[in-house]
Amino acid sequence: MFRRNFLMAATSAIAVASAFGAARADETCQSPYMPKITGHEEFVYVWTLGVEGMGDEQDKLVTIDLRPGSPTRGQVIASLSVGGRNEAHHGGFSSDRRYYWAGGLDTNRIFIFDVHSDPAKPTLHKTIETFVSDSGGFVGPHTFFAVPGRMLITALSNDQDHGGRTALVEYNDDGEYIATYPIPTESDLQGAVKVDGAVADGFGYDVRALIRKNVMLTSSFTGWSNYMMDFGQMLQDAEAMKRFGNTIVQWDLHTRQPKKVFNVPGAPLEIRFAWGANANYAFSTTALTSKLWLIYEDEDGEWQAKDVGDIGNPADIPLPVDISITADDQHLWVNTFMDGKTRLFDVSDPHNPKQIYEKVIGAQVNMVSQSWDGKRVYFTSSLLANWDKKGAADEQYLKAYTWDGSELVEDFSIDFYKLNLGRAHIMRFGSSKLYTS
């Protein structure tokens, strides 16, 4: 029954995508189920953490105009506060791209914004207050990954010990709870097989899928007790430093059944699948060990995971955070929070990536998003409220660049502190053209 319903929903999603535009991607790390922006992005939505004593002190969705020729291009044109400080973090569009879901890692509230009625000025459509009770005790809604008519949400922690043991949680597009899928643990592998000495820690972070191979991957991070702790204090806490995930899990996308648990030491974070028709692989990076990992299908049709290179000098703990693969699968942008750099890797041979460029974006940098044509690259600054740098190094911004093939050239920059907007975290593109065809 589940598979039949899933396939019916997938057919519906394809029809929706055809109605709204060609199946190409804008920011190249979006769910492949969504209708996509094929031209120039018109807006960027920035999910922003409120700061005590700054402005209204609330988390907010900030809209910035990107329309070529617009008199307000490069400026904030809307700001929608949601009430309180929730540890605003990640968000993602629904499969029809009409709604934007965003979560708070501390309060566990989920905010669903209407971005289609007026893409230049989103409104708050619905707030889900029951994530913890719905899911069976899991907390920290993190990644929002759209599948047809559904939203898959990774949680980061649980309400029992606030550690990293967690689950995937599924809702429908109306915000109604459907199911919880615990991440495999040593005591309950759920039929999964451990690979290369992996210890099934049950941790979660990101989720991505390769539809034509029926493969879904989840990565692992840490629990509430760590991500809400002061960063400097955590680094000095030997027990806290043991509470990070070391696994990537392979799942059956359709049935949500875990298949393999890979040993990936050092807190693997973002997962990015390649786009090519015959490209059966994904990349991830490890925050603590500064490694680039390849998760790939081998000649026997089995999926494997291996370390394929260093990011900067691992001994310096540059802390790799967000990554973004180019639409042609030839390059990978990798941001490192501690040194404020972005690095570009040539991944034309995914088993042998090579760094070819680097640039300091700011005192700290976190998220990176790029246009489908690769000509525009955007960066934001905030990691977590208690992990961001202190004093003058606590820069909070959105910076837009053009990429000419050899150099990032700054287009414009927005100082979020100067505008009393708070800490700029994840960003997603919008366009009115998606809803007018």
C-alpha cells in the first residue's frame, strides 16, 4: 500500500513540475522532486536567528531582492518575524514549491511559510507545535527534504537524554504527522548491515536521495546537549567531544527501510548527490576530521563509502560545514567555518578530488548556495547561536558573488547586524515565474 501510494504521489509531483517549469535545479542541493527555477533567481529567503537586545529579538524569514534591473536589487524587501528565538536553522520547500518549511532546533517548532501567493513577501501559513509528541520524543527538526506530497524531516536529538540518538520524521504537505523512522542503533539495526567496523550510533543530521536508484542517505551530527552548548566550552569538554556521530546510513527510499550503516568518523554533515544520468554517487564532509567522503555504487551494484581527501589542514580543525555541487558535477564548493573560507574542488573524477581555488569570505562562513548556471554564488554566516564567533569576528551577513570561472567577484553584501536582523543562516531561492505559467 505504501509503495503504491508513493508512486501515485510521485506521478502527481511530476505533473506539477511540468506545469510549473522544466525539471532543472536552481540551488543545486534541492530535492529533485521539486519544480525548479530555470532562469535567474528573483529572491533569496534567509532563515535568521533572533538576537537578544537586537531589533525585535525574534527569528525571522528575511527576503532579499535578486531581480536584475530592480531598484531594490541587493536589498532586504521583507522581514517576517515568527515569535521568540527558536534556534532557527534549516528549511526546505514542499514538493510543489508553494510552501517553505523551517525549523527551530531548540523549541522544536516548525514554521510553514506561503511563498507562492506573493513571492516577494512570504506569509506564515501554519506553525506545528507538536513535533516532539508527534514523533515519539524526538527533538531538533533539522533538514526538510521534499518527496511527493510529503516532507521528510531529520531530527537531531531526543527528549530523554538530549543525546544524538534520533529519527527521520514524516509529515504530509498539510502538516499532518505520518510516521517516525528511527535511525539504526546497535541494539536495533532494523535489518541494516554494518560496514567497515561501523558502530550504529543512531545519530542523524542530513537526508538526500537518488530517486532512480531508490537510495536515500542520512548523515550524523550531535544532540541537543552539544548544539545548545557554548562552542568554546564544548571543545574543552572531553565527554562532550565524544558525543558526535560517526555514521552515514543507506536506506531504501520507497520503504524507508535502512540497508547499510557506513563507518564515517568525525561527524559527517551535508550530503550532496551528483546530478548526471549515470552519476551514482554523493559527497559528504566530516566536521571534526576535515575529510571529504564519497558514497558511491560499486561495479557490483553495492554502495560503499570512502575517504577521498583532506579539506584544508585537518590538524587545524577548519570545521567543514556547508557544501554545494555544481550542476555539471564537475566542481564542489566547500565552506569551512573556523577560517571563514570557501574552497572549490575539481570533482570530475569523484574518487580523486583536487582543490583548485580558495577565498576568505569573512571571519566566519557557513552556508553556500549557487545558481544552476554556476554564475552566482551566495554565502551566509551563522552556524549556531552558541557556536558563532565572539566580538568583532561575529560577522553576520549575506554576500553575493559572481563566478567567472577563475575568481569570485563580490556583487553585494548585506550586514544583518547593521540592519538589526540577527544571525543569517540558511538561504533558499524564490521566483514569481514558478507560479505564473
